[in-house]
Amino acid sequence: MKIMDNKTTVNKSKIIYVNDRDKIKRVERLKDPDAEFIYPKTIIHYNSTYKHTWDIIILIAVIIVAIIAPLEIGFNVVIFGDFEYFLTALFVIDVFVCLRSTYIDENKDEIVDPKLLVI
């Protein structure tokens, strides 16, 4: 068991805990590919199943808007009505989801610090 000052990470049997209360600037690539990150509940891992599912839902919403918006503007008709408010709310929620999702920077490090995620 290896503990590092309780500042950034704790490595216990191939599990690395990321503590979001401390100022974590980056979590370096793991030397052991079998190790697993345990993230805080408010951070979404960029490669998680939930994030992929959310991205597919947003992709479908973008395709719907790309088809419907020109038809509504060109022919001056309302096709879906209230469904457009739902799509707008979905895009607003997507902004907040993206602000809480990790990403890989140019050094191939995963950024998990909440302050750096919003920049």
C-alpha cells in the first residue's frame, strides 16, 4: 500500500482514488494498465458508458435540429412545437455535463480538477 501525503492520490491494490478537495492539476498516465481510477461523484470520466450514451443522445438531438430548423425557417411552419423546448433544455444540460467531464490534454494526462475542467 502506497500513500502520498493524502494530497493527490492514494494507491491501494491497483485502485487510485482521486480526491477532489485538494488542488489536483492533473493525474498522470498510469504505469499499470490494470489500475482503476475512482472519481468523485461529481466528475464524469471521459470514457465512461454514461458519457458515451449522453453523447449519442446529443448527436441524435443535433441531427433532429439540423433537419427540422431549415424546414421551419424555409416554409414558416412549426413541426414539433413544444418538443423544441425539450431540445433546448437538453442542450443547456449538455453544457453542464461537459463542464463536469474529464478530458485528455496535449501531454496525454487526464484533467480531473474541477477548476481546470471549466476553462
